[in-house]
Amino acid sequence: MLNWLWPQKSVQGQVVLITGGAMGIGRLMALRFAELGAVVVIWDIDAPCGRQVVQEIASVSGGGEAHFYEVDVADRDKVRATGRQVLEKFGLVDILVNNAGIVSGKPLLETSSRTIERTLAVNTLAHFWTVRAFLPAMLERDKGHIVCISSAAGLFGFPNMVDYGASKFATRCYPLARPMFDWIWPQKSVKGDVVVITGGAMGIGRLLALRFAALGAVVLVWDLHADLGGELVREIEALGGRARFYEMDVTDRAKVYAAGKEIVDEFGGVDILVNNAGIVGGKPVLESGDAMIERTMAVNATSHFWTIKAFLPMMAQRNRGHIVAVASAAGIFGSPGMVDYGASKFAAVGLMMSLRQELQAMGLHGVHTTLVCPGFIKTGMFEGVRPPPFTTWLTPEYVADQIVKAVRRNQWRLLMPSILSFMELISTIMPMWFVDLFIRVTKTSQAMKAFKQTRKHAIKGVAGA
């Protein structure tokens, strides 16, 4: 509230790089920074418009300085190469403005897979490539400024832009407050329901499979780990339940669609879809391999689109179903040491908020959604991590129990432990300097310092993992 008291710094002579700078907001920012004496570097795929902006800046009184580079920010190699050219020419970039963005504006089921991937690539992944290109020099000088143009769609879900909303949540997200009275609602029966659980062979996924099976559901386990998946099915069957295992890489879109069709043909549809599969690299962004960043986004966020598109049509046809996303508290609060993981979880949060709104707009009130945002769970996935002092480790059994209860109550959001709801409120209403001070005092930023990778099978063969 008091930002107006702060004096505005000078940008005279500073190098300002603006992606998507050839038109719209990007163009206007380029003109204004140039008026303030900055050297403006414009990146865009629209060469004619980009060069026109450069000429426009050069023609203003005093003759501003601007340069245009034709760059598709989704092209990682092009960003890296052009970034080197910019640094060689100017020596540094003082202000990086990640402004490039696209939107399709279609309902999820009418949005092509190619469009979804392109939207996430431009609106989210591109930020990683530009930051990695220019942040090292900023760190070396301990000086610089990174700007992200997100969207109100990164705060609130909107129908007809689920892919766009997810991409914007990945860059900036404050979800809605947790419902306080969900415990009053009776728990629905899941007996006979068909439940698909991704990443279901171990950890939280395995416990969810056991619990849903115990309640009489038919459990379909999707996982990369065939041995553990088969063992889980035998365990469920020995207890009198019904289960089946599918060896599945959820990032393989074609395989997801094929298995989805097979399941719909055999079982008539899926009643509950639990998007639980997830991986974490646990490295600072500049130490994370490009392939690991892409893999993290693909498993933790993009794969949700493929599974939803595989099973939502039948849910919509029957106006009955339930879609669950096991996201993370890292999808609400930023955390150093796992920027790629946090961004992927913000995307999952945004996807679910936008999807919920889209289902409401379609009149599909019988298709429910549940967003799960737990803190650190003692499954071994975050081995060596030290949880912040105001929270604690969650037991896998507790988390699984709470998820099943939330699903049976048609609860929209589940945040664990409950103190995180208070922390979310504080981080929203308090000034950023207070939040930063709190993080320093509680040493929250040190949580990932001693992280140890224990899920190497999930990232096997990924460069930079």
C-alpha cells in the first residue's frame, strides 16, 4: 500500500530487454523505457512490427536507442544463442521484461494438444530460458531486475482459457481461500467407481489406491514402476479389492490417449481421476538442466491436460465425475532450490482453478474438482529437507486419508497443514518486505539446502537431473 512513497529509480543508460516487444503492452513499454533514456532491446517473432518500433524510437526527440532481434522465446536454443549475442554487444541486461504471451481462448476439450503445449511453452517455459540467459550476469554484478507480465488469469480461474490460466498461474498465483466448513458435508460413496491414479505405485499414490480399493472402488494404477505397480495390484486383490496396473509415462500423450480409450471402452468411463504423478529436481534454477526443467513441467503440469482430455469427455457426457490434482504448497508459496518444481505446481493450481470455472460455465455441476496442496510429506521424495519451523512433516497416511475424505465430500481445495492457510493470508495482505523478513528470520529459504534425490527412476536418462 505504501509503494507510492518510494522514489523511482533512474533507468537512464540501462539495457532493457522486452520479449513480445513489437506490439501491444510490449511496444508501449519499449517506447516509455526509451523516453526515460534506456537502451531498449526488443525480442519478438514479428519482424516488421519489431523494426517499426525501433524506427519509431529512433525518430522521437533526442533519438532513442533500440535494437530488434527476431526470437521465438519458446525456442530454448535460439534464446540461449541470442542471449549471448546481446551480452557480447551490450555487456549486460539491466532489466528483463518477460512479456511475450499467447492465448487460444477455447474450452479445454476444443483446444488442440499442440496449442496447449505452445501456450505453456511461450507463457511459462520461455521465462526459464530468458532468466537462465541473463540472470548469471545479474548475479555477478549483484544488480538487475526481472519483470514478469502475468495476468488476472494467474490469480483467478476463467472458463475457455484453461491452458492460458495454467500457464499464468505458473508465473504468479494466489489461490482462493480454503473452504472452512467442508467437514460438515456427508461423504459420498465410491463403491463401484472406477478410479485412475497416476503415479499410483508408490508413496501417496499407493496409499490412495489402497484406500479407494478398501471403499469398494475399482482402482487403475498408472506408473512407470512396473514391479511396484504389479505388487500393489496383488496386495489389493489379496484384500478382496479390484485393481489393474498400466505401465505409463504420463508425459507420453499418445500413450495416455490410447490407454484412456482402452479404459473407457472397457469400463464405460472413469469416475475419479487423480493426477498424482510428480517429480522434483531440487536444484537452483541455474544448476537445473534444461531437459530436467522440461521434464518437471511435463510430468507435474502438462500431463494433467492429457489425462483430463482422455477422461473428461465421458464425464461431461454423463455430467458425473471427479478430477483431483495433487499439487503442492509449492504451488502457493515460492521456494528457492526448486523453481522449476514450484512453477509446475503453480501451473497445476491454475489449471484446476480455471477448469473448475470452465466446468461451471458449461453447466457440468456434477463433475467435481479437488485441488490438493500439501506441505512436505515424509515419503522420501524430499529426503534431507528441513521443513520451516512454523510447519512440520506430514505423514503419508494422514495425507492420503485427508485426500480421500476431501474427494468424498466434493471439497474444492485441501491445504495441509492447516497453518498454511494462515500463512497464505499473511503473504497476500502483508507488504513484500515483511514476507521477505519472515522468510529470513524463519530460515524458510534454507529448507532445500540438504535435499537428496531418492526418486532417480523417475528422472532416469534426463540430462541435468
